[in-house]
Amino acid sequence: MTEMGGYGGSGQVPMQQRLAMEPEPATITDIRRYTEKDALFEIDLEERDELGHGPGEFVQVFVPGIGEAPISIASAPEEGDTFDLVIREVGNVTGAIHDMEPGDKLGIRGPYGKGWGPERLKGQDLLFVAGGIGLPPTRSMIEKALANREDYGDITILYGTTSPNDILHDEDIQRWRDRDDVEFRMTVDEVPEGTEWDGNVGVITTIIPPVDIDPETTTAMICGPPVMYQFVLEELDEKGLPEENILVSLERRMRCAVGLCGHCQMNDLYVCKDGPVFEYPVVKKRGEAL
Amino acid sequence: MKIIERSTFRNFVDDLISNDERDVVGATQEGGQYLFDELDDSSDLALEYDLTTLPPKKYFLPPRETLLEYERSGEEYDIDSVLEIEPRIVIGVHPWDLEAIEQMDKIFIEEHDDEYYERRREECVIIGSTPQNVADETFAGDMNTATKDTGYDLLLTELDDVIAVEVGSRKGSELIENVPTRNATFEEVEAVEAEKDAVVEDATRGLDLPTEALPTLLSAGYDEIEFWADHAEQCTSCCSCNVVCPTCYCFDIEDVNEVGAESGKRERRWDGCNLKDFAAVAQGENFRRERGKRYRHRFHRKGDYVYERFGDIACVGCGRCGKHCLPGIADPLAVYNDLKEHLEEKGELPGSDASATVSTEVTSDD
């Protein structure tokens, strides 16, 4: 009676085009170990020249058989065709990446998210406030600004770590310290016995008051552990920095990275798609943000 | 409006089951519960059902699906996307579930271009049905979803001796083009309207506010964390409410490895925002550690966040969550009405200048 045509039957249908969820092949070209848990992985995409990311964006790193992890991009687009990921060993996926060597393959999806927005920052003085593993995502914007130095005003970098043994990007830190067009300050929360340290000791908020900034022309960029934000925001308020001149980069558990799976949802916003960088007034209104 | 004799309808369904390449599924009864399942015979169809345990969502966003497969070849991995599609004819979808599918289409197809979902929707025919019975928990009348004029390819309404068929799409008209039908009489058209009016009445339990004011109410009640914590006190975080909801679509992505690690696959699986670790990140931080916050998030997602993004109130009033919640705390209608009463008592009902959204924290863990 009824006859159906045009349906190819059931079962698995091969896809003509790569779906959004499919990672592309990439090779680890270099590894730089910073601490027992943290290392920088330089990544080269096999099928295209460059990632095409903006500073503050992230990728999903895929290890076949283990899974995926969202990782911020630590390098600026200007630094070459490869890109850098600083990865802390905290779970299965990051653990498996730490077991890899140069030449090993992994999968990359991305870049994803809204980053620091270097265009809107042009002409501004830049104040970076990074805590711990929050340095790599800010580094991408720091290097972007240094590569286009004339586009930006004063550059101040504040960096805090747990101890002198947890310092990331030490080679960059030396370079930043050596430049006379960058003000770099850092602090450690504590100095374990037997460790050498002649710098500041105290949480990151202790190095904010001495910094000389013009609240009218400065944009602050904050990235660090969740506990850090509220205290840094209070110090910046003391400095008279307007809330709309503050950007925060937030960490969530991104799974799909395209604003659908719900894991990174913060009230009505998806951190993977609407962020991870937000203007502070946007997150201030949202109870689940900070 | 077309009219089809009952015996002809049975033959039509049996013919689809026997001769159509697509799977024919429908509302049926097994082991004392209604569910959507494969039909072996037209007599399996239970169009008198009130509420299936799971909504038809499972046919477009399966509880578990493979996104890609990979296999090691030397040092490299070959990765291939796969799409598991089962073209289907789904018979007996109620108006509130039609509304839910339309909302999901907006999110997965219009907004996200999700090929997995889209291809399944394209290859599916939806035959809706006007409910003959309504579950006690259903409040679709309060949510304006007890009748639908769109979202179906065909819509069936059982009258005394015959079945009225409304055609909603070209797919629908093609499906019945060779089936003997006649045009409905004036009386039959009126009888169908009366059936639909009866559903609205049966499915109205009494929402104490205008449906369109729900986002306003929830937004105003966001900070009432004690209210949410009190209501969530008995919550076991089992996520039954998430699982049975026709508009819950959160998922997780898991990689499944074959023994020996030479090959494996990536799966997308249903997940639920009431699970304790749903919003946890590496190193122990959890952005909704407290039950009350997770419970609040679910209600706000339904009545506030999806509305802000897509303009839909994502609670369609089917009542499945209320029916399947073991501690009996998930009935949305009761929560909406309680929240309104709570804000009224505090003199903070919107209109009395109270819609702040800054949060106060819940302090108790879990």
C-alpha cells in the first residue's frame, strides 16, 4: 500500500565531512618541564599551518583511549606556526599527555571560546594578574602585546605562585624582567625550607598596592585559581579601577566546548562559548561565577 | 482534516511495520508502564496512554551514541566520525512532547547545527496524537502545551468510531497518500476541537501565575537560597528528573577503549545537572557542590536560562519529573506556586521591585 523510497536503510552511515567533534591530528614537537606536575608542550598541527587562535582561547586535547581535556593556549599567534599548551597533571588525560615524548601524536579540537580580545585592548595600559596555572592563559595576551608593543600602553605583569618550586615560564619571566617597557612583579605564598628565594613572600594581593596604574586607561586581566578572584577584585577596587575595565578568565569543566553539553554552564552563560574571558560586570551579576 | 476508519488505520500501521524500510515505533505498554518502543503489530499501539516513562527525545538524542571511532595504525591513529542513524516513524507523540521536540530542534539544529541530531530528525516521521487520558502529574494546560498546531507530520485524534487525521507536513501527506481517507464532516471537526479542549482542561492543575511570568518569578527567586535548599533537602541527586525530561539535553563525552588500546570510540551520553560532580573541575573545585544550588539550577535552566537564550520556557508541563521523583520533590508546578507564595510573603514578588540576581552562598556541603 505505502512504499517508501529514498532512505538508505539503517545502521552506521559514513560521514562525508568531518564533524565538529572530530579532533585533528597533531604532533608534540617539544616539551619543556617546569615543575613535577607542569610542563609546556609545543604542538604542531599536521593538516594545516596554524591553529588560527586568539589569545585567551582554548583547545580540547584528545588522547585516544583516554579522553579529552580543555587546555588554554599559552602562546600568541605571532610566535610561529606551532602553539604551546602548559599542562598540569591532574587527571587521566593530562597524566597520559605527561607520559608522552616529542614526536608523539595527539588530537586537537578548536580553537574555542572568546579570549582577551586584543583589538579592544589597543591603546590601553595592561595589568595582568596571574595566579599559579593562570599564567599560561595570560601569557598568550602578554606575548601578543609584546609582539605589537606600539599598540599598547604600559604593561604590568603580576604573578603569584605557591612556592618558588612552582614557577612556570621561567625563561619568559627572565625576558620580561629584562625589558624596560614591562613591569614584572612576582610573589610566592611560602618558601619551603631549603629553597632559595629573595623575592616577595605573600599572596598575590600583597603586590597589587605598590603598583602604579592609571585607573582611567588601564584594563586588568585576571586568571588564577577560583579562590583568588574575589581578593584581587577588592584590591583593584581599592586602586579605583572601574569594573568595566576588568576582564576575568574562568575555569570550568568544558566537555563539548561548543555551548551545548551544559557542564561549564554558569547561570545562563556557557563558559566555553560566551567565555572563558568575561568582562567583570557580566560575571558579577551571575551567582555561580566566582 | 481527514477521516480514516479504525480498521483502515490498523491496516495502515501493519503495512508500515511490514513494508516500510523505517523502524515503526510508538506508544505501547510493557510491564505496567507506557513507553515508546518498536511495534510488532498495530495491536501493540497503546494510544490510550497518559504518559510514557521516557519522552521520544531518545530517538533523536539517544542515551548513548558513538561520535567517532579510532584505530591505531603504527604510530598514528585513524579517526573516523560515525553517525548511527535509524530512520523511524514514531506514532503517538503527545502535544507537550511535540513542543519539547520543537524546542530541541531550535537548539540542536538552528543554533548548533548538530549533524548527529539533525540527520536523525530529518529521517524521522512524527505522528502525533491527541491524548485520551492525562496523568495526574501533567500540567501542560498550565504551560500552554496541551494542544499543538505544529511539530507533527500527522496528528491523530480518536473519535467514537473513526480516527481524525490532521496533516502537518509534506512528509505526513506522503505517508497517507495511498491510504483510503475521506474529508471530515463539520461535526467531526467540532468533535476534534472538543477532544482537544478536554485535554487542556484535564491537564490544567492550577499555576498561580501567568505562564509567561515564569522567567520573571524564577529570576526574582534566584537569591532565595534557603527556599531552594529546603526544597532540595530530600533530593538524592539521582537525576531521574533529568533523565525523564523531554527538554533536558545535557550530555557527557566519554572515550571507550577496547582491550589492548589499539582501537576505541568516543560516545556521547546523557548526563544530569543534579549529579553531584556535574560542575566539578580538576583539583577539587565544584561550582554547584550543594544540592540546593543544583536543584535551583535545574529550575532556572527550564524557566529562565533557556528562555533568555532561545525564547522558550523549557518546562512543557508533561509532569514526568514529578511522577518519577522518588522523594516526591520534583513537581515543577508545586515549586513554581511555592516560590510565588514565598516571595509574596516576603513582599518581594516582582512588581514590588524585586528582581536582583546577586547570589548569596549556601554553606552546607552536599
